[in-house]
Amino acid sequence: MHVLITGGTGLIGRALVRSLQADGHRVTVITRSPVNQENTDEQVTLTRWTDFQQSGPQMVDAVVNLAGETINQRWTVQAKNRITASRTLSARRIAEWSESLGHPIPLLINASGISIYGSSNTGIFDESSTQQGDDFLARVVQKWEESADRIPAERTVKLRIAPVLAPKQGVFPTMALPFKLGVGGPVGSGKQPFSWIHLDDMIQLIRFIMQEPSVSGVVNAAAPESLSNGEFGRTIAKVYRRPYWMPVPSWMLHLLFGEMSSLLLEGQHVYPAKALEHGFAFQYGTAERAVQAIKQCEAQATY
């Protein structure tokens, strides 16, 4: 199998490349700085968009579009523009390349986000849910998915990804640090929903979709167990044997992060109905199991 990956040097992309590479698949990674990336395996090709469009392969078996600027920054006007444009631009480039081939690509897996559902403390959202938010992130994801819909593909999967838990990158190191220092506690009210997915399950879900032709459309990439922020914090405290006692007030987060504080103070309960219905088995279906696995990885200095 030959897989084209954009955003292949991020958290999910790097892990996906390793997984595909280990199984002998050919991978082409679109990156802004291919000369700065370490790569000694002939199975993996690193290239820029301009070079790929000029001399890239005429056919691939799957395209995984993970490209997009990080949302973990203050949302200034300029940052918002970059966050939105980086996602729609990558989709537009893929669409132009696919159109130049004269035939649709066999499979497109396009990253998306659970933020599209908007914030809700009570609702539970699966792939049949039609509710969409009207805040900044929800609008970004809406435009992202609209851009993906314009890419000629025989099968398109829009992967609405929850916060990804991993030892050294993503949201977990920041969330776990106060607990490791002995000052962990609820963020804001602690009642806001927190959906999540372990990195290993994220990669296996992508691999599952590649092999399961009946999966298409929207797919929620989130673990079956959705908690409140407070419950997740208590899980971290339990696994790391640290106290759960010092709250972080909402006003402090607003002061530190501005509008971006909504990532910590708001959320939604998301359920992966489609993945489960098609037979995908989550290795880390509960937060406690996921956090225990991360702690073990930290001890072994892996990832």
C-alpha cells in the first residue's frame, strides 16, 4: 500500500508513519522542511508540496490529510487566520492534485475535530448528530470538512478527532503536570465534558479504516468513555498517586490564554458509534487504562 500523508511530522502523523513503515508500506510525507527531517528508510519519502505536484506519484492507495496549524496558541486575529487557512489550503492542494490525475483517489481520510458539535454539558454526540456549534473552532472544522468534500475521492472519511493522549505531546503533558507537582485539581468548574482518545487507538483506527471499505463519511475518533474534566483529573491523580485539591479558576485561564481558554473550560461528550458498529476494538477504552499506559511509557522513556 502507498499512503500519502500531509501533516506527517505532527503527533498523529509521526506515529502513523512509524506504524505503516513497520508493516512494510510505502509512505510519502508532505512537509515544509524535508531536508531537516531524519529519514534513512527507503519506504518513506519526504517532499514539499511544490515538488510533489511537479513530480509526485500518479497514484496512491490512500491520502491521510492531517495538516493544520496548532490551535494551542493565543487566538489573535492573525492566529485565527493561520489556523483556518492552513486546513483549507491543504485540502485545496489535494483537490487540485487529485483533479490533475484524471481519476478520484481511492481513499481520503481527512482530519476534522469534535469541536464541530459545539459545547454542551448534557448532550452526547455520535455521527448521526446534526448539531453544530457557532464558535471559532466549530466554524474552522465546518470549513475544513467543506474543503474535504471538494476532494475527488472514491471513499471519503472525515475523522472528527478528540484530544489525543500521549506521553510527550498533545494535551496530556500539560494536564498532568500540576498533578505531578502535587497541585492538581479541577479546571474551572470541573464539570465540563472531556472526550479523548489514546494515540495508539488513534493510529489503529486510521489503519482499521484503510482496511474496512464499508466505513465512510463522518467517524468520531474518541474513546467510548467520555468524562468530565474533574473525573479525568481524579483519574490522573489516582494513577500518579497525587492529591486532587487545588482548583484552577476560570478567570485565571481567561487571563492567561484569552479566547483559547475555551479549550479547557468547555467541551462535549462524543461517542464513537460508527467505529464500534463496524467492529473496531479500542485498546484503551477507559481513561484509567489510557493514563496507566502513558505512565508506563514515561517510565520506559518510549515514544
